[in-house]
Amino acid sequence: MRFSYHQRHLLYAELAKMLRAGFGLDRAAETILAQNPPAPQKRYLDSLAGGLAGGMGVAESVRGFGSDLGISPLEVALVEAGEKGGKLEQSYDHLSEYYEVLERTRNRVRVQLIYPLILLHLAVILPAIPRAIVDGEPAVFVRGTLAGLTVLYLCAGVILLAARWLNRRARVSPGIDAFLRRLPLLGVARRQLSLHRFCNVFHIYLLAAFPVSQGLRAAGEASQSAMTRARSHSAADGIEAGDSLAGALRPGVGRGAAFPEEFKRSMATAEETGTLDDDLARWGRHYRESSLDALDRAGTWVVKILYLGVVMFVVWQILSMGMGYFDTMNQYLEMPT
């Protein structure tokens, strides 16, 4: 069952609104269910209401049924922190904003991809037409088109599977995570999104009055970045050994650092002034907007590169078709009369 970004964004916004209005989560779930929501939202709410009725907590209920809906560690971490600290409406607010970012970016990239993909398919199909006419066999057109489309889809499938594998591995492998961060545009977008997730979870943990070290570990896990996770756990160990937050976050500089220098400086001053929760909220908003910008730029350039590749492929096909036509004409002219 596919629980889309759009459905998550809308559901979490509704839950946050109703919790803020004073509804209990069980009553909120019943109210939304009465409106006949889409199947994935209904599955989420049914399981949540069933878990609460059976005496389970919110996070426990979400974690128990989340596998078939693809519930992420970020969702579990935010719900768990919000539940324990009485900030559940803010947890759902953060989740709604996060999935809105992903939804807007995915929709924009899809729209931008339509024209290049149409050109790419035409570049595969059209060159087979004159060859079939010259040979006088419609089967030539069918074979040529099927062969071209098969190669196209296989290449696209391999690229997509490789990208998904790298993204999953980057959550646990600092080396792969560092490699992806160095990619132009896409690396920046990935880093900004991981920091957006980190700030949201850390913010909720601080609002809920959890120990800083516990918030760091939870935020690192939810970041879906192996480098951020490792640095967060190391910083948590340092804080438990008596170090300050600024001192624990300090190691690592340059592009290989898990956290940007301006973020670490801001954490240092916020720790001194007692405004960590305000600073994290501000950085969460900053990384939300910057991740949108970075994803937008990355999507735009990916489409431009794809479009350039399609144009080059079309030009090559046209030249190949022309050369084949001239070869056929030469052979015809050289035939003995």
C-alpha cells in the first residue's frame, strides 16, 4: 500500500490542527475516519485508533504497523518525542512540512521531465520508420522500436536501482554518505534535507525537556545520514562525559564535516544564552527553505542534462539515418544497368 508524500502531508496537517484545537488523538482519528479518507490514511488511522484503544502508546502503535506503509525512522522519532514530551501537535506539524517539501519537489521534477522523456521516446521510435520503408518490411520497424525501448528502459531501471541502493547505504555507511555529499547539486540537496530532519527531531526533544544527549542520538538516527548519525552519537557521548554541546559538535571542518560551521557557531552561542530551542526552530525553517531551493536547482539541472543528452542522441540518430540513406542511394546508383 503506497502512502504518498501528498497523503502524509495532508494527514499530518489535519492531525496537528485537531490536536492544537484540543482534540485527543483517538477522537481526532475517529473524526478524520468519518470523512472517508484515502486507503493509506485510513490504514494509518485505523491502526492508530486500534493501538490506542488497546492501551498502546502513539509511537508504539505507529511502529507496530508502519512496515506496510513505509513509515520512516523520522516519523517514529518525531511522534515518540512529541508523545513523551506533550508536543505531539508540533511533531505532526514538522512531519507535514517535511513531506510538503518532498511533494513539491517531486511534482516539479516530474513536470520538467515530461518534454525530455517525450523527445527521448521519439528519438527511439522515429529513426525506425524510414528504415522500415526502405526495407519494405513493417517488422523492421517493430523490431527496431522494441529493441531501442528495451535498452532505454533497462538503462533507466539500472540507474534508478543504483540510486536507491546508494541512498539506503548512505544511511549506514559514512563513506557512501560522504561520496554522495560531494555530488554537484544533489549532494547539497541531500545534506540540507538531512539537517532539516535533524533540527526538527532535536527541537522536539528539547521542547519535551529530554536530556540533550538523548535528543542528539534521536536526531542523528532520524537524519538518514551516516555522517550526521556518527557525529551525533559521538557528540552525545561527549556531553555525557561532561563536555558542552559546542565542544561536542566542534570536531570536523570543511566539506567532510557533518555539520556546517555556521550551525555549530549558532549552537555554541545558543547554549550560552539558553535559546537552543529557538535556534533549532530557526535552523529547521532555514534548512527547510534551503532544501527546497537545493532540490529545485538539482531537479532543474538534472532535467537540463537529460535534455542535452536527448538532443545529442536525436542529432546522432538523424545523422545515422542520413548516412544510411546516402549509402542506400549510392548502392542503388552503382548497380549495373
